[in-house]
Amino acid sequence: MKETEIIFVVEESNEGGFEAKALGHSIFTDADDLESLKSRIKDAVKCHFEDNEIPSVIRLHFIREELIAV
């Protein structure tokens, strides 16, 4: 059955840039900037699924950690 969307969790990398991990699939990629990351995510999804199984929507869920001194 074809999924209509796939969700990636995007976080800033400790080494700089960004990392993206798909929920429910073994897809991981990283890049130095967001535009490159989006391109790499599209490529990774195309490689992971058969042509007729590629989800029509890729959703990015950004997680950002921030510390506040008290």
C-alpha cells in the first residue's frame, strides 16, 4: 500500500549542518545547509521506495534544543 506522506525529524548536527531521520523507515541523511538537506532527502526517498510507492508528500519536523539560564 502506498503511503501518502513520509515524516522526517530534522535536528542541527553537533558537527554543524543538519541531520534528518525518517520515522518508520531506515532513511537517514545530512547536509551543511537546509537547501542541500531538502535535496538529499528527496534523493534518499526516491532511492528507498519503488517508483510507484514514493510518498507524494515529505514532511519535515524540526527539533531545536535551546537552554535558558535561570
